[in-house]
Amino acid sequence: MNKEKVAKRVSTFTNPPIICIPLFFIICLILSFENGTFILSKFIALELISLVFTSVLPMAIIVFWAKKLNTDSDISNREDRYTPLVVGIVSYFIGFLVALISGVDHFLTALLLCYSVNTGVVLLITSKWKISVHTTGLSGPVGALILLLGPIGALFAILYPVLIWSRVTLNKHTMAQAIAGGVQGFFLTIIEMYLFIYLFNFNVSGLVPFADCIWYILAIIFTPIVFGILSYINVSAKRMIFICAEIIGLIFFLIFSPFSVFLIYLAISITSVLISLYADEDYAWFKVLNS
């Protein structure tokens, strides 16, 4: 299959309102278990709230706005993104209020508020710089899954380097914009979730410790950032520098972090290298490995 077609399919599947559907399904499924018993009524309530306010409404406005402006579904022009982002902020916040008033689940309530705030941050950044909404949209629910499942949740971040390749290959974002969206989303989600749970005195237990979550994020973003930096600087022997940096990361995570974090680092690094080798010759990460 043509690599550009693959990149388009990856981009379509990881459009924030679309990727939310399977990831929030998993989140709602996890939250629906109480003392080892699956509560169907709770699952239905959680799924309806998340589906309506994180997917259906945001996607509807994106489609409407794209048709109105006669542009692509990504709304590639930075100035045209303000209205969909504002609608997203409102939609997520209404979802937060619905979840808060209904008391259906405190974790989902905090997550919806987190979504609203994170989208507000993206809106502020968008006024100056076209940060990737796709990678931000992926990192939010993956961050939530890390909080709930630890290393199993972090495995979903394998999509992160693949998505970076997709967005850059399609010329929707620069390398820095694609990487930054994920970095912002991962850190803000974890920090805000713990902050909101504390401020609202939400009854949420069994979360992965904050320090471990930070370790997982560092393991996820390390290799993409190394690739990204080497993509921008003009030095010789980039491949050797990359290998040295990866060995340092390997030793660092192996010695100082939990072993599960080390495994996530390996998974993301291998995925990043494989997608780089799969990419076309003009892809920056491919050039790093072949310099």
C-alpha cells in the first residue's frame, strides 16, 4: 500500500473524536467494575456521557466547520481552528458538569474537566503556533489509561511515534509541532488529574502513583524527542549520536526506573526506529538513521 495512504488512514483513525471512541470504551469498561463486579448500568451511563461529549459533538462541529470553510477534515489552516476548539472546550465542560451532577464516576468527571482545560491550552498555543491536536488528542486518553493500568495503559502510546510520522508525512505539522502535542498532553493529563481529584476531593482509588506515571511519560517521549532534536540540528554522524543517546536512555531507565518503565521505553524506541525505517527517504527520522 502507498505510504501516504497509510499515513492518511493513521491520521483518520487517530483524529481526536475518533480515537476517543475505543480508548474511552476501555476507560469506561475499567471504571464499571466495582469490587470485581461489572456494573452494566454504570458502563452504559459512562459510555453515553463520554461518547456524546468527547466524540459525537466535537466531530459534528468539525465536519460542519470543514464543510462551511470548504477545507479538509483536519482544518489545516491554524486560524480556522479557533471555533472547533472553543466548541470542544464547551462540549467537554458540559460533559464534566453532567458527570459531576449525576455523580456517575469521579475519575471520568475529572478526566472530562482535564479535556476541557487541555483544549483551552491548545487554543492559547494555536493563537501563535500550530501544535498538533492529533497527538494531544491521543496523549489525553492514553494518560488516563496509564493512571488506571500502568504499563498496560502505556503500551497504547506505541501509536505516538506512528502518529508523529503520519502528521509530518502528510505535511500537516512540523516535527516539533507533532512531538510537542504529545508531550503537552501526557504531562498535563497526569498533573491535572491528580490536581482535580485533590481539589474536588473526588473519591478515586487504586491509581498508579504520580511518580510512576511521570516515569512512563519520560519513557514514552524520550526517543521521539531525541529523534526530533537530531532532525533540527546540523551535525555529522547523527546516527552515532542517536545510538549513544539511546544507550544512555537504556542504562538510565534500567537503573533508576521500575522495570515496567524500562520495557515501555524499549517498546517505544523499537516502534520509533521501525517507523523511521519504513518512512520515505525525506522523512527526518529516516535521515537521522542513515546519516
